[in-house]
Amino acid sequence: MRRREFITLLSSAAAWPLAARAQQRAMPVVGLVGGGSDDISKRYVTAFRKGLNESGMIEGQNAAVEYHWLEGRYDRLPALMADLVRSRVAVIATPGSNPAALAAKAATTTIPIVFGVGGDPVTLGLVASLARPGGNATGINFFNTEIAGKRLGLLHELVPKAARIAVLVNPANVSTAEATLLDIPPAARTLGLQFQVLNASTSREIEAAFTNLARDRVDALFVAPDSFFISRRVQFATLTARDRIPAAYADREMTEAGGLMSYGTDFTDMFRQVGGYTGRILNGTQPSELPVVQATKFEFVINLQSARALGLEVPSSVQVLADEVIE
């Protein structure tokens, strides 16, 4: 081989990794920030990717996704959002987390944001209106707080003799806690229930809350939707079984772990919708052109094994209402 040909060949070989890196950098990056944990998010990641695919975007081919799971540690949000803004991600997706959506909105007015929030996006200050979001944010409103009254009603049907309930909220999740405490009092009065409010933002505070439940002889527990609580689902299952406390949750993961029941948004479908909107924005659509979608799929899940352990007889009329009955 001639010396000149060898140098040309060597130069071409060296250029390939540089070209590959340049192509990787050119691929738009989505920063997905979820409130939950990696170990329970596989089904949601699959749904998010399905939404991307429906919009013609395929992770690893024409889009990259960086996944960040908070596990309820909302104190991480300011630094995390600042880092995403600094790295100039193409879209920030915040499915299923009011705090993440609010932190993203506070961090940037230019990078598109696709949220999935349980509260009213207008009241939260994320959009100007549902039909015309304006600004750089749009997404899905999944009503997890607005349907709190129905969740409480289902708990009452499962535990009809309950007269006094406790409502557990995480004060670190301000918007969700406030919305829950706004919706529950009228629903409780309608059902003739007395209620008390308990707060917990740490594992020790959850333990303390259950100590208060036993001391005050509470008949049932209503747990507000919160990612930190989901991350402690085994702790909740253990404590409710130990103290024989029927509990209602917003998220199916809590029931799968051993909770009595859950009623809330179908999170799998919500993640798919967030993925679809993210894909459309990557394809050039502006967030202001995409109206906020309101979720229409909800899940009612009952754990019959937990019900039997609590000495509860679940009426067939309630079982037929469930989307899933865990034996």
C-alpha cells in the first residue's frame, strides 16, 4: 500500500467516531422527569415510547430520552431542571408530577414542556387556558385530585361501618396536598364521615402517622396521591396490615403492593399521551398549538386478599365496578 493511500485510509477511519458523535449530538434529547422510581416505571416508559412512536419518533434512532426519577425527593427539582436547561434539551416531559411540572415552568420560558398533572393546569399557572395554552407548556390533565370524592365514596362502600377517617397528605407536595384538602371535606360531610388530617414527608413521619391512627381509633385511611408515598408502598402495606387499617389510594402500585383499593387515572395511558405530544413537538409543532388534553381513562383496583385479611366482605356489586380484582 502506498504511503498516501495509507494516510487517507487512516484519516477516514479516525473520522468515523467523530461523525458518529456529531450525529449523536444532533439527535434531539428529551429530559423526562417522573416523580416515581425506576423499579415501578417500566410499564410507563414503554407507554411513553409508544406515544413517541405514534408521532414518528423512535428512541435511539431519531430521538434520545434521559430518564430522571425523583422517588418523591422534590428538593432535587431546582438543580435537576437547571441542569436540563443548561444542557439545552429539546423537550422537558413531566408525566404524573405536579411539582416537576411547576419546577420546569419556573426554570424555562423557552424550552417546550409537556406535563401530566393531577391539578387544574390553569390554576397551577402552567397554561393560560386548556384550549389555548400559550407559552411553552401543554400536556395532560388527569384529575387525580378532582376525583378524590369518588375515591372516598368507594372506600366507604368497602368499609360501610367506618365513621372516622384520616386523610394523609405530603406537605412537601404543596399543590396536591392543598387540592386534596379542598375536595375531601365536602365529600366526607356528604357521606356523614368525620375526618382528621395527618402529614408525612418522611418514612419516620409515616410511622408517626400510623401511631396517631391507632391512638385515635380511626376506622379507615385516605392517602393523597403522591410519588413519595408510592416509593414507600411496602411500608404502607406493612403498616396497614399490622394495624388492620383499610386504606384507599390513587395509584394501582399501592394496591398491587398490598393496599385495599385504589381509584385514579390510568397512568399508562397518560404516559402514552405525554409521549405523543412530546413526539409532535419534536416534529416541529409548538406547545401553544396543542390544547391540553383531559384524561378519560380511570382505574378502580381492589385487592381481595387484603380485604379478607382485614375481615372485609367485598360486595359483588362493588367487585363488578372494578377494572381489576387482585386475588
